[in-house]
Amino acid sequence: MNKQLKKISIKRLLSTALMVSVMLVQFIPASPAGAAQITTRSLTLKGNGTNTNGSAPGAVVDHLFNFTVPNAGGGVVKSIKFEYCTAAADVGAATCTTPNGLLTTSATLSNATGDGSGGFTLNNTANGAPYLTRSAETAIPAGTTLSFQLDNVKNPTDTTATPTVLTQTFFVRITTYTSEDTLSGKVDGGTVAASTNNGIDLKGTMPESLVFCTGKTVPLTATVPQVPDCTAANVSEVKFNQLFSPTETATATSQMSASTNAGSGYSITVNGPTLTSGSNTITAMANTDQTMHGVSQFGLNLRANTTASSTVAIGSEVSLASNGTNYKGQALTGYNTVDRFKYNNTTGQNIVANSGYKDGVSEELGGTDAQIFTVSYVVNVPGSQPAGDYSTTLTYICTPTF
């Protein structure tokens, strides 16, 4: 009797174990061979000709996907699904709710790169779940980096909330399949995140501008070596290099700088009398001429007077040199010839204008960046020139035309 009970008990245990084993087999989900997590994955929201801000809520932009598929064994991949969701989750692990305002039914495939990425077309019939498909038995090597760009995707925006919520994070589940319709044969999967955001609107105004200064020297800005520092041009007294003499030419220099955004350019005039001591004067050079010892002369020019034939080595060329684009100022006729000087002693002589980069060409008008002009002064006197302290005040006026 005891042996029979033992036999019955053993049979029941075996039967129960068999049932548990069958139940375990029934409830263990099947995983495709080689299924793994897609790595180095990203979604870039790109602007286009319609919308420059790729992350603008509700904007029709381009979505660029980059990712690496493990695809163990390098098998055939016939479809790739991009499923847009409001919540992050492993592919297929949770219900996917399409973000409000998202529209993918007008999307197009514009770019595909990576080994084995060719031959795909885009199926966009299901909003929020476009997928790439192909019938070719094309394999993708294991560890391949792929790139696909979906154009004309309308970014999500939640207009149902109060107040309207424009900034929104959304997720896209990427899955590869061996089937053409993404309904079976899942291979690898992974999720990317992206966010829509309003652009930062920066606004500013550039007013009509003129920066003009004169001084004994106009130094350059310490932090920006090519930009004149008008705040440091504060010395206005200029003295000649020597006493006036009938056998030598006395010289002096001053500088000025101008920049403007005036659409029709600018002009600089010089105003003031010739050198005077009481009732005695030094003759202004009415015509452009060379210097001559023993003759009463006062004149100026804006060139570097350093040629071999020059009796006066003085002055500098304009810096920076005119180029017809962003540097346009130049000395005008009468004051732009090396070793020749002039001072007509009339009111408002035009000596500089931004009329181009070639002498005498009255074009290329417009705004110009700052340049430094060096004005060279010369004095010659006859032996009979009355003694005295000679001086004058010259006023330089820069007039922009907007």
C-alpha cells in the first residue's frame, strides 16, 4: 500500500512539473535573434528655406536622424520605422501617443547615407509613424552608422493647453525590421528625444553714424589695432619742426579719422585763414605747387612726401588704404599729389571724400570704416619776412550725406 502511494505521489509531482514547464514556455516572450539597442542615435531639427529655426513649434522643418545599428550578423533590413511619441519608452514597450500638432504625412526622404542604406522609399500614410521600406534583400553590416533626413515635417505644438504650450519635448522610437511593412521581424530599436522651442528674437537699431576726430595724432585702439581711438586724439596744438627760414622748409603734421554709414558718403573740408602774425601773413598756395626756398608759401597735402626728388620728407599715406569696399576715403585733387602742396585760403576747401579707391573716380559712394589721414603742412618764407609768432586755426568739418 505504501509503495502505491509513493508511485502516485511521484507521478503527480512529475505531472505538476510538466504543467509548470509548459506554462513557463508559453509566457516567455520570443526575442528575435540578434535584437539589440540602437546606439549613438540622435535627431536634429533642421531649418530650411521656409523656416530657419529648426526647433520652432509648429514649423515645417527637416528632421535628420543619425544612428548606429548593431544588426548582429549583418542581416537583411527591409524597413525602418520612426514612431513619434509624447513619452520615452523602449520600442514597443508602451503605448505611443502622437504629439499634438505633429504632421508627418507630407514628409519626404531627401537623404540617406551609410552602408546598406540605399533603395528605401518613405511611406508617410500614418501620421506620426512614417517608415522607410524596400523590397530588395539588402543587408546592413553590423555596427553601421546610418543617416536619414525626413523633410517637410511639421513640429509638434500643444495648442490645447491654457496658456498655449509651445515648448514641447517629444520622442521618436526607431526600429529596424526584416519585413517591408514593419509588422514583423523586428531587429533593433532605440529612442531619441527632441524639443521644440521658440527662437530668441534679438532686435537692435543701427542709427545714422559719423565718427570724426582731429588732433596732433590719432592713435590706434589698444585692443583693436586697426581701429582709430578718437577718445585719445585730444592734443590740438601743432608746432612746426623748426624756426621759419628762407633757406629751409618748416614742416608739421596733424591727423584726422572718419567713418560713417551714410549712403551717399562723406566729405571733409578745411576752413581757416593762412598763417598770420599781426598784420603780417604768409602767402597761401592758391595752386598745387612744389616748395621753394626764399618764397612766401603755406600749403598742405595728404600724401607721403618721400620721393627722391622731394626736398621735404614728411607725411604718410592714408591708413588703412582705400579699397573701394569698406575703406573708401581718399584725398581729393589738389591735395593728393606727392611733393605738391596747396592751400587756397577760401572757405570750405574739399580735401577728402569717400568717392572710391582710385584718384578722381566719383563712385563707390557709401559707408566706410575708419581711416587715418595725415595732413602735412609746409612753410617757406623770403628773407624779408617780418619777425613774429605766426599762427592760424584750421577747422576740419566732416559732412556725411545720408
